[in-house]
Amino acid sequence: MGGPPVLIVGAGPIGLTLALELARFDVPTVVLDAKPEPTREGSRAIVLARHALATFVRLDCGAPMLEKAVVLARARTYFRDTELFCVEFPREREGELPRFVNLQQTYTEAALLDEAARTPAVALRWNARVSDLRQDGEGVTVVLAGGDEVRGSYVVGCDGARSTLRDLLGVGFPGRSHHDRFLIADVRAAMPFPRDERRFFFDPPQNPGRTMLVHPQPDNEWRIDWQVPGDTDAEEERRSGRLDERIRRVVGHGDYELAWLTAYLFHQRVADRWRSGRAFLAGDAAHLFSPFGARGLNSGVEDAVNLGWRLALVRAGDADDRLLDGYELERRSAALENLRVTTATMRFMAPTTPLHRLAREAILRGSLRSALLRRHVNSGRLAEPAVYGDSDGVIGRPLPLEIPTRPLVHSFALARLHRRDVLVRPDQYVARWLEGDAEAAVAEILRAPSGAP
Ligand SMILES: Cc1cc2nc3c(=O)[nH]c(=O)nc-3n(C[C@H](O)[C@H](O)[C@H](O)COP(=O)(O)OP(=O)(O)OC[C@H]3O[C@@H](n4cnc5c(N)ncnc54)[C@H](O)[C@@H]3O)c2cc1C
């Protein structure tokens, strides 16, 4: 069984993760990207959570990321000049991955691309803009700008926020966009801050009335992120000298070098449908969250893993087509949860009504004295892996993180699927498709030596 490859539209972090995940199940993929060649587009997703790192390690591209990344030890939140609270991330135990690291997305993508290039089952095609899609009972055909056609068994749109696949499938993308803009500068400088801390400021003297975030990155770079009025233009800030003034207020009088500058409007949106026949959406094509919480790339990696094993089993004829419906069921509900969390953060950070503004001011002022009020200060809830409900035959018991990173856990799990109707999913959950004592089987799997058949 098998047939034509799975087509992946978009060689961003999510498309590449999906290609590598499918390759671990011996599923060939063709990854089509509109860009003429890989580009280095700026730091974007800098915070990688442990569950995404565990996937990258399992897919053999985590080592260069871990080597380069800055491990975050704590996150501090300030109101004006005063520290309100500090969240300490427990230090990882021997053999455990860090809870959060900071790494520019360019490095994450480079490590994924290197591994994809080493993987024979992954065929990468640049300069391949998908412009149309047809599907039938046997497979899908995508049409490239220029007229070439590529045939596949399934297609997955990992083509980002302005997804062509989503438009071609007529899928709605409801939600909202924020009025305020966020001006982001990656600056190389010697800074007066420790290199393992995230610092978030409400109403700081350097950006009165709004927020500012300072994050360490590798290469002695710092991300400075200012909340600014919606009509702010990054290039005009640079030309007018206002950017230099802003940076000086943070880095002081020493030398600095600007590595990347951009201004973003953030969006909160989740696609109405994630599956249309043999076509699927994943990553930013399926959901957009404001990045305060680091839930974009991190949750997109979970999409890729969740869809990967389902596609592999169905394509191989080992599971019924209905298994694919579980992808939308689980991952769309995870996206709605991420939307809920990031919407609450944005409501606090950038209140849009006078009432919300008043409430926020009262909470911030009051929290200078009251520990109780401090609990309501929301400077971003950093990404957690999704916990699925009792859906799709899932028991919903998270496995210890180290289990999915064991080599051969896939083939071991698949063997179990045939024999015991139990699957250890690479996204850390246990599923039961038919009757069977899943808990006992899992206990047996955990007792078995690593990689046992
Ligand atoms: C300022 C900022 C900070 C962020 N911080 C974080 C963070 O700390 N942590 C986090 O988890 N997330 C963060 N994010 C979000 C993260 O950057 C995205 O979630 C991530 O890039 C999504 O990856 P993707 O592969 O889905 O899409 P993309 O990275 O957008 O890749 C899409 C790919 O599809 C290709 N493409 C598009 N259309 C077509 C077409 N028609 N045919 C062929 N190819 C096509 C594009 O060329 C591109 O290569 C941040 C985002 C921003 C902007």
C-alpha cells in the first residue's frame, strides 16, 4: 500500500516538521514552496517549548538547536520601574530537555532544512507556488503557477497566515486583528540584563502608556518589542532617528548593531475546517495567535505530529479513513484553547475598551501592594502541550516526555497497534481504537528496554 507521496505546501517550520515526521513512517513527501530558495526572514518565533524540542530531538534535528539556544531560567514582569513578580522555570533534571529556550526561527528552520536534505523520503521543490487544487477518490492534484501539476495521495497546507490552500478550499478564517502594532528590533549589544531572563514591562519609562518586552537570543542578540500605535511604520521610525532613541533608552550609550527590524499587527484566528476530503491545514494556515505566549510555532509542531501518524496509518491501509477526522477534532480544540489563552493576554496587554483599560490600570496599581491582584497581571502564559479530552478513542494520558524521544518508538508502537489495538502516539498520548487493556499494554511498553521490538 502507499501510492503517491503526500504533498506539503510550504517549507516553513511546520511543513518541514510534517515531512520529517512522515519520513519516520517511510511515507514519501514532496514539499512545495513558492520561494525561489530558503531565506533568512528574521527571528520571529524565538521561544521554543520543551514539547516542540522533544519532537525536534526525536526527528534528529534538535541537537544543533539545543547547542545554539539560550536556556530561559526565569520571566520577570514589571510595572513602570518596579518588579511585580518573577516566574522561575525549574532547572531541568539530568537528561531532561529545558522547559523553554530562545532561538531565532532562522536557526530552527535551518536545522529542519538540513535534516530534510539528508532524508531521502523528503523531496523539496523551491519556486513552486501552488495556485490550484483538484481532488478525487484516489488522490489530489496540485497545480503550480506556470502550469506544472503534481499528483499526491493527500495534501497538507502548511502555507502560513495567507494560506492559498485555505482559500482554494473555501475555508473561513474567523477572528480578529489587533489595532496596536508591535515594533520589533533584534539588536546586538552588551546589555545590562542577565542572558537567561525574559523581561516584560507594563507602562515602562522607555515606552510610557504601553508595553515593552526584552528577550535574550543567541549571538549576543536581544529582541526588543515595543507596543506602538497602529499607524507606526518601522522604516519611518528608523529614518527619523526615533528608533535609535528607543534603542538607546534600553541599551544605554554603548555600541549596538541592528540585526532585524519589523512592525507587526497580530491576529487571533482559527480556521473553520481543518480537513476537506484529502486536504488538510496545519500551522499558521490553520491558526494565528498573538505571540505573547509562544503558541504559534510550538502548537504548529503539535499539529504536524498529530497529523503525521494518522496519515501514515491510513495511507498504509492500517487504519480506517475516519482516523483522519480525529486530527481536526483534537487540534482544532487545542487551537481554540490557545486562542482563549492568548486573547486573555491581549485583552490585558492592549485593552480595547475604556472599561478594560480602567480594570487593567487598577490591577497594575493595586498589584504593587497586593499579591492577590498580582495573580491577575497577564504578561503572557507560555506554551503548554495540549491535553486532549476523551475524543477520537483517546484515553488522554500524557506519557513521560522521554518516551517519545526513544529511537524506534514508532515501529514498536505500530507493532503494538496490530497486536493489541494500542498505539503509543508520538505526540505523547495513548489511543485505543478497539477494545483492549491500554493501560496494561502501556505499562508493559514502559517497562520494556528502549527500542524493544
Ligand atoms: C514577531 C513574531 C514572533 C513570534 N514568536 C513566536 C514564538 O516565540 N514562539 C512560537 O511558537 N511562535 C512564534 N511566532 C509564530 C511563528 O513564527 C509561526 O507560527 C510560524 O512561522 C508558523 O510556521 P508555518 O510553517 O505554519 O508558516 P510559515 O513560517 O509562514 O511558512 C509558510 C511557508 O509557505 C510558503 N507558501 C506560502 N504560500 C505558498 C503557496 N501558494 N505555494 C507554495 N508555498 C507557499 C511560504 O513561502 C513559507 O515558506 C511568532 C511570529 C511572529 C511574527
